Amino acid sequence: MRDLNITITTKRQRTELLIFGVCFVLAFLLNIISIIAFGTEWKEAFTQLLWVLCLSIAFYAIALFFRILYWLICNVFGRKK
């Protein structure tokens, strides 16, 4: 059995962190909008951070799905990125 080493470059790590950061900010802004829309207390901006984290993970998964779909379409049709 061969030893399989996978290397993730620093550039790829930064890209993934940036994408997740954007997802987190989007989820946090959605929380702020819902606080304003429903007229709840502002302390919910911090007490609901676990739900914001869950929502940002969901946004990241959706973004990952579309990125994989784009990659597959590019590879099937032979286009360069």
C-alpha cells in the first residue's frame, strides 16, 4: 500500500478562509437584518452566534457545491479556467 500525501498550499488555505469569512459575514448581516425586521433586542447579535456559525457553514457548503459543479462542467467541456 502506498503512502498518500496531500499538500494544501498556503494560497488555497487563504482562499478557503476568505470564502468562509465572506459566508460568515453574510450570515451575520442576515442576523442583523432579521433583528431589525422583527424588532428584537440587539443582544441577539451575540447570543445567536452559534446559529450564525451554522448558517455560515451551510452557505459555505452551498458555495462548495457550486464550485464543484463549475469545476465538473469545465472539465467535461474541456474549457480552461
